[in-house]
Amino acid sequence: MSNDPLAERESSFRGIVFNHASGVVLASYERHEERRTIRSLYLRDPITKNYERLSAPDDRTSYDSPVSARDAPYVFVNVMVVGDDEAEAGCTLLACMCRLAASRSCSR
């Protein structure tokens, strides 16, 4: 899939979403760690057919529930920052919109 070291820890395929406007396929995966589950999105480039992980700022950021815009190159996801230990138990939920283009830009 990619040269991403986190990709080796992905353990379960969750599903795919196709964005017609951009031709991009989004594949959702999750990895299970001792105290948490982290979900990742991979984007398949419509030309090269290579998958690239939607970059997260760290390994505690989880992307979940992708929804594709019907006629525009956008996908909306829930972004959660998951706590590492008892002091940070739980997660912080953020909204994220990604424009599916060459830049693959996201905003919160």
C-alpha cells in the first residue's frame, strides 16, 4: 500500500467510499492497540492506482465515518484524538472536510 510505518499495524478493513467527482476511492482501516482503536483512511489515486494514507499529525489521531459529497470532490470525516493513558482517557471529536484533489487538503 505505502511506505508508511503505521500501515504495517493496520489490522482490519472497515469499508470503502467512492467519490465520483474526483474518482478517488477511500479505504477505511483500523488497528487495535492495548487500550485503544485507531482508524485510518487511505486514498487511491485515480491515475496511478496507488494508495496513500491520509496523513495524521500523530498516531493518536483517528479518522472515522467518511461520507463523500455527491457531486463535488469533498469527503467529510470525524476526526478523533484518542488519549494515551488514564489521565487522557476518552477522545476529542473534531470535524474534518477534505478536498480530494492533487493537494489532498483538509480543514477542521
